[in-house]
Amino acid sequence: MKILFLNHKESHCGIHQFGANIWDAIQEYDTVSSPIEFHNLLDDCSPDVILFNFFPSTMPWLSDDLTKGLRTVGICHEHSQIEALRTKFDRIIFPDPTLPSDNFLFTTGRLVPEYDPKPPPEKLTIGTFGFGFGNKGNYRLVDRVQEEFDEAHIRLHMSFAAFGDGDGQQALYWADECRKRITKPGITLEVVHEFMPSTEDVLDFLSGHTINAFFYDMMAARGISSTIDYALAVHRPIAISDSNMFDHIRHLPIVVPGHSLKEIIEQGDIFQDLREQWSPKNLVGRYETIISTL
């Protein structure tokens, strides 16, 4: 069976990065940005099945008419998309292990990249990464660190998002707000805006921390955040808010304010079972199972 996997072209986007990581676990993929490019790819490779890493704002050109008569699977990223995709694809894949599967909606585990862990830093360092939107709650992370510690280094990676913050105004604004909140002389803050182009770059950044923390807002109907996939890979403690974007791990004793950063650090890395469960090998097997139903 010949399978074509389609991703959109803009790499400064969490949807694109998620799709790239999924297909890198299997093989190469193609990028498209228009119906013409889509038809050209069909002519070139004549696939038996097409997988779309789909999101409405990143593939606005993909109409229901374009998928008629083709065997298609769409990767769905938000709960609110599910019903709308029933007319567009033959199956959808939802990467949320907390949901049940049915004959149309197939759920999968997450994809935790393989990574050789590095020693933690000598100085207490609390870090996070992602695009620089206010709903990521980085200012809450700064506040929490200052509540619990007199000396610590905070590292915030806040890159510019191609969709919603292409000029970086939001990332720059929220970085400045985080700087303004520093009041203790022993608390230092480092902000990085450069986009990290590879998975290895992200993992190296996260491994430079004592603990990685993600204090997102509650965002109704949003899917699982892929930031946790990277954080799990580096064998560090993880602290999270009680956001629905962390549904798959918020049953663990890592939620702030129910637990302190100090307590979570003392627990250490408690995620070995999840790394094994959400390995690239297991995800590839799940995709093969789904494709075999078509």
C-alpha cells in the first residue's frame, strides 16, 4: 500500500511540527499549500491512502470536494473539529489517549522522541518552551518561582508563531511582562525568541533545566499540547497547571498549585512508563492498524 502524508509548509507552527514528528517516526512526508500542489502530488505518486495533518487555518484550501473519491485519513487536533471532519475524511486520528475509539474516530497515544538524557544543571533552573502567547501562562511561572525560591534561574523560550504572531508582538510583550515581575535579586530570567528548527534543538534546551513547567490557561475544546511530548523525552520532572490541554497527565502528582515545584522536583522523573507506552515504535504500530481498516 502506498501512503501519502501531507503537512502544510509553514514550519513556525505547532501543527506543522507535530505532523513532522509523526511522519519522521515512519518516513518522509510532503508539504502542500494549494489545490494545484495537491493535484500535482497525486499525479506524481498515485497513493492508495492519503493522510492529512489537518487544521482549518493551516489547510484552508482543502475543500470536501477535493477529497471525494479518495481514501483519506485526517489527523485532528481539536475536539471541536471532530464532527466537521466526518464529511471530509474516511477516518480521523485524534492523538488523545484519554478518549475511546470508534469506527470513524481512532485515538492514538502520544509520540515521545527518543533522547539520551544529559546530567541536570548544577544551579536550580526552571524552564519552559513554546510560542509566545499569553495563554501559555509564563508570567504565572515567574510568580511561582519567586514564591518558592530566593535563588533560581528561569529560562523561557517564546518563539514567534507563524499563525497568530508572525511579527512577534505578543511574544515580545509577554516576555517584557515576565521581566517586570522579577523582584528578588537571586532570581534571574533568560528569554529566548529564536525558533528552534529541530527536535534535537528543543530537547537539548529542555534538558538544560532542573524542571520543565507549563502553566497554560484552561482552553475549552483544545486538544493535547505537544510540548509535553518533548518534556517527557528529557528525563526531567514536569510541573503543569490544571489545563485541559494536559488531560493525559494531569492525574499525576505534578499539578500546581496542588503540589509545589519543590515537591515535584523531589519526586524526580516519574515518567518511564509513559515513555515506553508512547514510544515511536508503538505509535507506528497504531498507525498501521488504523490504515488497515480502510
